[in-house]
Amino acid sequence: MHHDRIRTRAWVLHPDIKSDNSRRPAEPALDEAVALAAALPDLEVIGSEIVRLPKAHAGMLFGKGKIEELGSRFQAQDIELVLVDGQVSPVQQRNLEKAWGVKLLDRTGLILEIFSDRAATREGVLQVEMAALSYQRTRLVRAWTHLERQRGGLGFVGGPGETQIEADRRAIDEQLVRLRRQLDKVVKTRTLHRAARAKVPYPIVALVGYTNAGKSTLFNRVTGADVMAKDMLFATLDPTMRRLGLPDGPEVILSDTVGFISDLPTELVAAFRATLEEVLGADLIVHVRDISHADTEAQARDVDAILTSLGVDTERPQIEVWNKLDLLAPDARDAALARAGRDDNIHAVSALTGEGIAALLSAIATALQGVRLLADLHLTFADGKRRAWLFAQDLVQSETQTDDGFDITVLWTPRQQAQFAVL
């Protein structure tokens, strides 16, 4: 039975390194790491802690005393896997595994495991495999004991012996070349799909936000779709698209994207980007924030930074949604509502209870009024007045004469479309 499966006993450590200037506040970072671990069904997090360090030790990450203290704790608790929320070098990983007699994953390894567990589209799977291989390639260090892996997944907890290294490197490089070829094919067909969708006369609205901000819950609330919306980091990895008719507005395609996360490991950026390509084609970006989160400001900055690195220009219309009003204390809730009341671009909602959703949808409809859509029209010779109006408005892209009139392609806004309809 599913729930009788033996789960791996894991412990989460967040190294808070004083000499690291870019370090994040330790408590929310540890909470996030624990939530990441909880996203893997085969792990049972037995404990977690912040380890404060003046600086990282080159070979072991932690100091000698700390390693002994943690080691005896892991032994007492029967810990099998230690998750270190940060970068761990291959040498540090090997030394710590030896000292503690456990498997160890760093933040990159953990996120890769989650990606491999979740990726659903062909492209997502290929990107994750490639990310996993390039990560593994850096982990081929000498004299790594071979640990067999109990569970499925990508299996980076084990490693080969010395003589194997070169052969394995070559095998990995060949595999990467193969995957890249497959990926190019998939991306080509995806580009075709996107080109086909560009002809669909619907604006695209992309939901973006930090992981666990409530995007999928909001998506389900407005589209009635049943996308996996668990209180879980990375619950959505592949973009899900639904058609949505806006009240008094155009029909749109709403796209739910994978949650953003700070310090996304470089190996994962491409895998992540593959799931975010939809955002680049969006007419409107809806940035969903968990306004009840202690670190909500920093999360919003992370999302903005990732959007910028994806090449999303600042001109692209954006709406900010302050979600999870239902979790705020009355004072904070009033303050959030007041702030949203003063700023047309901010909407305070609860995707869970539905509060504020109607106002948000009409704001989306308003924001999309300036979006221009391609449409093909057929006018008869009797439609001279309507044809003249299209030319006067400068909407005509192309026109061919037929036996009974004209086939015309126009580029227009929903408002112009509505005006035309009543002519």
C-alpha cells in the first residue's frame, strides 16, 4: 500500500554563514528548506536546525566539534539522509557522508530530486535530466564509495570509484549530447504550438510568483480546473493553460507556472526556464504574492529578478495580487486592503475564500483592453461601410478579393472588435 511505504528519515540543516554577505534570514530559509524536503513523498523530516558558522570550512563545511555533535544526534535518531540547504562541494559531500555514515544532498540535489519527481511534459523531463547530468558530472570525485539508491528518482546519492570516473564522464557527455538533440526537436514542435496559439485570438495571462504563493489555488478558483494545489513547494512544474471568459472582457488563456525560488542553482535555470517560456509570450503578467509570509518583500524581489533575467521587459503590463488575506491578523488585513485600495495595480484577495476575486478579474479585463489580436474576417461587397471603417481605423493587415467580397486580416483591440460588431 502507498502509505505503508518505508520513508527515508531525513534531517535538514541550514548553514548560516556569517562571512556570506548575500545570506538570507536564517529562520524563513530553514522553513523553506523543510517545505522543500516535504515536497518529496519518500522523505520523513525528523528534525531541522540552523547551524551558525563564522565561515565555511573548506573540506568539511562545518567545524570538527559541530560534526561530532551532529553525528551523534543523527545516530541517535537513525537518520539516513541529511539535507544541507546551501551549496556543498563534492569533496565536502564525500567527507561529511563518511563522517556521519549517511547520504547527503545539498540544495541543488534536493531541488533536482523534486523537479525529477514532478516534471510532466516531455520538455520538462528532458531539461531535468540534463540538469541532473551536469550536476552529477561535477560530483564525480575520486574514491567516492558506491552507495546504492533505494528509491527511484535520479540517483545522485551514489557515486563511482576512481577508475570509473573518466568513463562515466564520457558517458554523461554523450548522454547530454543525445538529450540536447531530443530537446531541440521538442522545442521546435513547441515553437510550432506556440505559433499556432499566437493565431488564437486570445490574450495570454501568466500567473507568476514565489513558490507556494497560492498561484494554483487562484488558477483553480477562477477556471474551475483541478490543478494539483497542495500546500507544497513546486507543486506545479509544467505550465497549465486554461481558457477563461472574463466578465465584460475578452476570453483569455490563463497559464499557471512553476513557483520561483531564491538562489535557484545554475544547473536548474534552463529546466526552470523551459517551464517559464509561456511567460515571455504573455500579454499580461499576474504576480501572485503570499502577503502573509514573513519574507514576502524579499520573495517579491526574487520574482522580479528572475523575470528580468528571463528577459521580460518592464513595459509588459503587470498586476500584483496580494494573496492569503485569510491568514492575516485583522490589523494587517485592514492595512493590506487600504494599501490595495490606494494602488490600482495591487489587488488583495484570498484565493481560498474567493474574497476580492471578482474585482481582480475585472482589473485583468481592463488591463487587456489595449491588447491587439489578429482576426480573419470575410466581408461581402455590400459591407462597404464596415470595410471603410476598418481602413479608417488602420486595422487592416492584409486583404484578398474573393468572388463575393473580401477576406481581410485585421489586428485590433477587444474594444475595436466590439465597436465593429455593432456597425
